[in-house]
Amino acid sequence: MRRFGTQGPVNPEQHYVVPRTEELTEFIKRVKEGRYIVIFAPRQTGKTTFFQRAVAALTAEDLTYFPIQLQILVCTC
């Protein structure tokens, strides 16, 4: 039975997922055009999941891409 995931990585077999097919296509198009991409949304809305799916789709489509994921940690001390 699927459920809504509220933390951690989203697994489409376990959680409800909005595929965002149009946004994924646009993301890949912008990468290929060499354009800047900003993923901006409130917390827990699927930014990381979208990015991971986009990178997987891009590298599956074109083996010349070698993605490097950077994570920026911000301390609000």
C-alpha cells in the first residue's frame, strides 16, 4: 500500500509521487542548452527527489553527462 512520504528519499513503489513530466523535460532541455537552473520551493515539496530523477533521466539519455551533486549546509547559529 502506498502512502505519503514526509521524510527521506521518496520511493515511487512505496509513496505517492507526482511525476512532473513536463518539468523534467524542461529541466533536461535547459541543461543541454547550458542554461542556469534554480530549484526553489518550500521544504518537503520534492526538490531533492525531482533533482535526483532529472539527473538519472539525463544520464540515461546521454552518457556524456557526468553529474556531480553538491550539498550546501547552512548553519543558522
